Amino acid sequence: MPPTADHRAAPDPVARAARRDRRRAGVALAIVLPALLAGGCGPESALPPAAEVADAGPDCLSADVLWTLGLTPPREYDRPGASPGAVPVDFDPVAVVRCLGPFDLPVEMAEPQPTQVLPSLDPSVVGRAGPDPDAGSPLVAGAPVPSDPPGAPAPDRPAATVVEAELRGDLGPLLAALARPSHQPLPDQPCPAMWQSQPVIFLVDADGRAVRARWPADACGFLLDGVTRPLDALEVVRETPRTAGAA
């Protein structure tokens, strides 16, 4: 959804061009400076391909966004989203739309998510490969736990709700942070087995078009230090709950 319009002043083409030129200079500095400081040593780095520009604006309810936020889309939910990537150099954003999931919201704002209840297992059954008329289907240690019996109707997945927050302010520091190159993994790169919640943001221009920005990351896919800090300096001007799969 496009950001709310600001009717206080009409866009100044000269000011927009100057802002775009300053942004290009800042992006170039953000790319070149780390390489100069590294002096040719350290991890190889690169920018991702440019993000796809969505003419329809930001979409916090696309299936890939829901998965990224830790939410399971409703059953048979098919809503593709624009491909994330580096912010195109000729894209001139005026606002940020952040998609907030249950891990991003205060406890009082986040809706409780349903928990999956697994059937209890008889320890004497687990590990037996042969059938047991008293235990039902055979279970083998390490095999997936069966959920529904064959032919049973699949239960509907509940609707997933996110909060769409519009942020405004000086986007220069955020754009400079997003322009930092990511580190490329080395052969046989060791990485910790852990998951990191990363902000899902769209940059929106004055025409309502949007790009989903990809955050710069280290060789293991974790956020570089301090890249999300510029988000804290922006002002939240609107928060709108949106639900996927609502009737």
C-alpha cells in the first residue's frame, strides 16, 4: 500500500535530483570505503542484484514475507512477492514500510500463534520397525511423526496477521547502510546453527512504487553490525494491521 500522501508541499524536481545525486555519492562511498580500509585483505564482498520494483507498492502479505517473519501462510495461499535485492541507484525513496511479525511486536500487540500438538509416543513403540496391532502405525526412531491418517481432510491453517508500519525521516543513513556489500562465504565456511530475525522493509518512492531491500550480511547470512540502527531514527507515522487469509 502506498505511503500516506504529504500535501504540505508539491515535490520539487530540482530538490529530488539533488537528493538523488547525494544519495548516489553516498552509495559509492559506502561501497568503496570498506574496500579501502580492508586494504585487499579480509572477506570478499559483493552487492546482491538490484531489487525488483513493484508498481503496486509494498506488500507485507506476500507468502515469502510471511515465511521471513516466522509466520506460516494459510493453506493454499498463493501470493507471490517482488524479489528483494539492492536498492536500484535510480530509485528515489521518500518513505519506508516495515512489515512487523510476532517477533517484532511488543507482547501486547502480537496475536498468539497456534501451537502444534504432537501425539504422545509410547517409549516402548519408538524404535520398533515391525507392525504392532496395539500401537497402530509402526514408528521408527528418527522417522517423521505421522500427523493425519490417510484420506483425512487437511485442517485449515489459521489466518496470519502482520502490522504494516510506515516510517519517515532522513533516509540517507539507512540507504548508506543498505549499500554496504555483503561478505561472501568461503569454501567450507563454518557457521553457527541459529536463526536470526531480520527486519523486512520496503522503500517507497513518491509514486507509490516499492522495492524490498535486502540487508547486507556476513559470510553466514547474519546482519552486519549496526546496519539496522538507522531504522530507530525514523518516525513511525502509521501502523496498519493486515491479515492474510481473512474471510
